[in-house]
Amino acid sequence: MASRSTTLWTFAITSVALFMVTLDNLVVTSALPVIRRNLHASLTQLEWTVNAYTLTFAVLLLTGAALGDRYGRRLMFSIGIGVFTLGSAVAALSTTATGLDLARALQGVGGAIVTPLTLTLLSAAVPRERRGLALGAWGGIGGLAVAIGPLVGGAIVEGISWQWIFWINVPIGLVLAPLAFFRLRESRGPADRLDLAGLALASAGLLGIVWGLVRGNSVGWVSPEIVSSLVGGAVVLGLFVLWELRAPAPMLPMRFFRNRTFALTNVSSLFMFFGMFGSIFLLIQFFQTVQGYSPLQAGLRILPWTAMPIFIAPIAGAWSDRIGGQRLMAAGLALQSIGIAWIASVSSPSMPYSAVVAPVANVVLAAVRKEEEGQASGAQNAIRELGGVFGVAVLASIFAHYGGYGVPQHFVDGLRPAVWVGAGFVGVGALAALAIPARRREVETPQPAFDAAG
């Protein structure tokens, strides 16, 4: 049993790391219009500014968990922070849109190592009876980072420059990496080898699909490049599933998905991030490009939406142990779907601003064995991030098909159908959450006062 001091140190270190890594999912969104002008970036390059991070993040999350199981979670956690810090410095020094996108990919590699290990390190340091509360607080911290990402990005861009949204990570990372190495307790999981073939297949398949989605409008949806990219990506992902079914040490055991709780929870998470990230990608640009708000003002106008996890996630995490997370997830997703749909219905160039997270981690970890928590948390985070990748790619494609960056009305013409699609996906996520089986309470079996021989 971990001491109270170890538990507190683990919570503090993993929370700061989670905050820093999660912040970079959305901190760049407020800077997109400025980056587009300063680096002469196209819509496709802007998509990659977001997706280069989330794609490498999502693809490598399972590998990050496996590396921790194999070589030590504390060691890999510290290395991951170092890689993320290096990527942040390179991003801040970038002078071209392509260079920035590559640096964001490096950040994603570091984030993919860090994020699943924050969950496994924290879970191991907290008594089982308090896990729901601890993971709820963990979710609340992640929610805080999501909430203030656009706001922090807007404040830094307006007060200093867009480069400082990346420089701010560097001193934090330089302190956090050695602190984690010397203060956290080392642990390992059951994995004794890495699934390199699975990693290669998953990476190639997902890259093919996202590449096709991002470039479809500019190249043509029936062009050989796009058709081969989408079809090839889907085929390679099919090969990934076949390999994982037969691999001696799979990075993502397919039997996880035979568990309805695990499968449906991840479907809900995928669709939530699809609608949320795709919509925010467009709305933050709408406030600046169409309505003329500054980056900070745009971040403030996104805050009422993104700030809710700060208040709800810790409460929901604690309640999920009592009443079941599936009901809370379904209610939250339904409300978010309604809210996104409302934004789509009232959007116009002159729309006044006045017109305009669920306990997933605890549900997922309750569906697997203790020794599989690293893989399960990696899978859950990967699927969630892929939702963001596909949301940005698909909604941006819809936006580009129906509208663009011309006159304000042209922007709104693309925004409205894209956000409607985002609302629909979140609504499907709510239905999936309703179908999650209720978790039966564990009943303590009375122990006999004597053994069988007695």
C-alpha cells in the first residue's frame, strides 16, 4: 500500500503532466487565425497543426502504455515529458507551417507516452475504495486543461506572441521530468515485449485515412490519391485487427471489445470528441475571422462550453461508483449534442454572443482486470483522441465544401452544416452510453470462521 506522501506526490506530478499535455490539444486553436496569416498557412496546414499532434498522440498512446509496462512506468513517464518539452521548444522556433506541424507531431509522441501512464501511476497509488474520487479529480484536471486551452492560447497570443503558447511548456517540463524520476515509485506491467508490427499497421492505417480526409477537398474526392489513401488506410486497419487477434503480445487485445461496457464507453468517447474538437476548431475561427474578436475574446466566448468539466467531472467521478457512470455519460452527451445543435441553428455573421465530461475513465477501468489497466487506459485515450482527429478532419472538409474564408456569410455557410454533423455524432454517442450495461455492485461474501478441513 502506498504511503500518504507517495499518493500525494503521485497525484501532484501526474496532474501537472496531464494538465500540460492536455492543454496542448486546444491551446493552439485560438492562435489558428494568427498562424494562418503569419506563416501563410492553408486550411489543410491548419488542420495538420491540430491533427499532427492528436494523430501521433492517438496512434502511440497504446505503445506508450506498453513501454511503461515493459521498461518501467516512472522511467518512461519522465522520458515522455522530456520528448514533449523538446517538441514544444521546436514548435516555438518554427518559421514555416510545415515545420510547426512536424514539431506538433513530436509533441504528440511525448504526450502519448505521458498520458496513459498518468492514469496507471495514479491508479496504483490510490486505495481501491477511493479510486472513483481520484479518477474523477484526474478527469477534472484534464477538463480544466481543455476548458482554458483556448483562453490561455488567446491570452498569450494577444499579450505576447503565438510562439509563447509552446515556450510556456519548456520550464514546466524541465522541472517535472527529474521530479517525476526521483519522487514516483517505479512499477511495471505484465508485458514483456512490444507489438511493433501492430504499431506499424495502426500508424499506417490511421495516417492513410486522415490524410485522405484532410486533402479530399483540395485534391478531389475521386482522385487516385484520395481513393487509394482512404481505401488503403481501411485495408491496413483491417490487417491490424487480424494481427491483433493472433499476436502473442497484442498492443490492443481485441477481446476487450467483447465487453459491452468497454466497447460502448469508447464509442461514446469517440463520438463526443469528434463533435467537440471539430466544432471548436471552426467556432474559434468564426469568432475571430467573422465577428472580429481578438484571440483572447474568442477564448472567453468558448469558455462556458469547455469549462463545464472543471465542475462536473469530480462530482461525476464520485457518483459513478454509486449510481453507474453510463447514466451520467448519456445525460452529459445528450446535453452537449443539444448545445452544439443550437449553435448550428442560430449561426449567422451578425449572431450576438448571447444567442449561442463524463466519468469515462472509471467505467473503462472497471471493465478490465487490474493488470490490464495500462492497456485499457491507453486504448480509451487513443480512441478519444482519434475522435478529435476525425472530427477536425471531417468537419473541416464539410466546411470547405460548403463555405470558406471569403466573406463572412461564406464562412457561416460552411460552419452550419459542419457543426450540425458534430451535434449528430455527439447524439449517437449519448445513445451508445445509454446501452452500456449497469455495473452490478460487488457484494462482500461472508468468510467462514473455519476452513474446509476444520
